[in-house]
Amino acid sequence: CVCVCVCVCVCVSLVPGAPTRMMSEGTKVTPALLATGKPGKHPTAKHPTASVEGTGKTATASSSSSSSDGDGKKKEIVIPPKKKGIVLKKRETKESGGQGKEGSISFNFSKPKKCIKSPLDLTRFKSSSAYAKLLNFINTVSSEIRGVGLSNVSIEAAPTSIKALFKALEQMEGWLEDFPPIQQPMRFGNKAFRQWYARVEEKIGSMMAGIVGKQWEEKGASEELKTYLLSSFGNPTRIDYGTGHELNFLAFLVCLSELRLIDAGKNARSIALLAFQRYIGLMRKLQTQYWLEPAGSKGVWGVDDYNFLPLLWGAAQHSSERSQAQNQLSKLQQVGPNSIHLRTSSQGEDLKTESMYFQAVSFVCKVKTGALAEHSPILNDISAVPTWKKVNKGLVKMYIGEVLSKFPVMQHFFFGSILTLGKAPFKPDLDKSRRLA
């Protein structure tokens, strides 16, 4: 009786149109698949083996003399390995009108324009691609310049774009001799600045060709990027300068990074300690020669009337990795935030040659009179913070609150094909400073 049941089951499984038979690990094997390995009509041709979707195991089925081959031998069914996932096409990157396969980038370059017209636009900016790129760039550079002094970087080892930018800034500084301050009744806002600015505006096109290279120059990148660079030197109409103009230089560096002319991680030292430091040196000479009005100054309740990033990246220089032993720390990492009160000592003089932070505080004390606690109480209070990690982290938050979140500042910011108001595909990394000590 048992034998009869087994024979009936085997025969039924080989009859066309019969219910499908479940094999190992849920694999469905139909009569058509048993003979051909392909779904479809019941075959008439003989096939000794058949491939079906499965897990790499094999299954056998006994056939009687009435089977398609009629030899009464067992057939081997080969079950190929199950796919471990989905094979995706190459990732495509899109950047506001430009797209390409992974490893390539493309943009529809255009003249940047101001897009923040209301507080609602500012809210939109806080979730935009431009906002994420700016903050990620700041934090990436911060994490890569820990313990590195200004004298530890060389222009010879810098990328080509940084070398060209450095040379352009040096040339601009040389033009200051061609336009000395004019005699005028007011102290701030010397009108000779407009003559210097006109020279820069005239020559900046040829300078951009060397910075972005021939490939991007032919595609029109210079027209977009020069807007950021030119706007980073102040406003010739108001003859003022502030953190909003400094933001434009940061945006210019971010654009170079997005074009892959520089790398915020690998070239962080050249970016902050060569190119940006050279830019700050030029701006300090402009401030003292033409007495530019501080744009949007908060007086004693601001860290600096003109700049912010030298303090932020300067604090990053003094920061260290959590795992570093005391004997592995550089001179910058061995001093605390309260050491700025020693800036007039021999130790302070040495630190000024290596630290952007010490240079920034010294410049503030040079252009203002009185004690630090009187003219810059915020800087004085920062000196009481126990670690540089907390200083750096606090300055990042302050930069977000006092620059990137202020409508009077951001209403003058430009957006193009690289820095857009489009929704960011990722959130900015604000946690890199946690790896600092």
C-alpha cells in the first residue's frame, strides 16, 4: 500500500499542469523546469539536467518508463546559488543641472545670485546643500590641522590651485602701494579702497584661469567662482568688511573642493594655513590702510569686528586627539586657552608665529585700546574655558548662530550651480569636534 502511494505521488508530480512541487529552501520546481530549466509549456525534448532558481543545492527525481526520456534513470536537477542582493547600476551624482557617472562631475555654471529675500528663505537655507557643504568643509579642515603650526606647511607641497591662489593674493597685496590712502575728513572708509578694488575687479578674470585650470575655465567655472572671490574683499560702495565677506572666501574654497581641485581632508593644511592665512593677512592690511568699516559689528559683544574663522581654525590647531600621549603633543597642544594672556611674553611671541588664534587675538589688541577684558570681553571669557576642544566646538556653534543664521549676513550670500538652495541629501557633520581633546 505504501509503495503504491509513493509511485502515484511521483507520477503526479511529472504530469503537465500538476501542482508545483516545493523543493529545498522554498524553491519551486515545475514540470517544465524539470525538463528544460525554463518556465513555459511542457517540453517534448530530452534534457538530462535542468537549472532552477535556488540555493546552489541539487535535487533528483525518479522517473518511470513513461517519463520523457524513457530510460528509467534518475535526473539531476542543478539549483544555482541564490543571489545575495540586488545588483545596482553605477551611482549617478547630480549637482543642480549637472550629472554624471560615479567618478565624474558636471555643472551648468552660471553667474551666482542672491536668493535669501526673507526669513523663510533663511530657514530653507538651513536645510540646503550649500549649508551642509559649508559646515562639513569647516569641520573637515578643523579635524585635519590639529597640532600643526603655520611654519609646518610649505607652498611647494600645495595643490596647483592653492599655489595659484596664493600667488594671486600676493599680487593683490602688492597693489596696495599703487593706491595709498587719500586725505579725507572721516577716519573710516578711505575712498582709495575703491581704486584698489577696481584693479582687482579688472585683473581677477586672468587670475581665475590659473586657479581653476584650463579644463574648468573652458566650461565657464571662472564666471561663477570669481563672484565669491571678488566679494570676499569687502564692499566698495560702503567701504566695509565683515564676516559675511569672509564667508564668501570660504565659499570660494568650498567650490574648489567641489570641483575636486582641492581636497578638504588631504589638503587641509594648505587650505587653512596657507591660502586662508594669506587671505587674512591681506585683509588685515586692507583694514589698517583703508580703515574699512566693520560690517555688522556687535562691538564688545562680538569675538571680532571683522573675522571669525581665524579663531575657529586657530582653536582647532591647538586641539589634540584623545589617544595622544602628553609627550606626543606639539607646542600648540601643550598650552591652554588661558595662555593668550601671555601673548606679550617670549612664549606668546613664539605662539604668534605658529597659531592663527594667537595672531587673531593679537591683531584685535593692536587695533583696539585698553585691556582685553574691556574691549573684547567675549575673547577674555573664552580664555577661561578648560580645553581647546570646548573652545572649537563652541566657536562652531557661535559661527552657525552669528553668521549662518543671521538674515542681515546671509541676505548678501550668492548661490550658483555648486552652492545651491536645493535640499541637502545629507546632514552636516557637527560631531567631528568630539574627536578632539
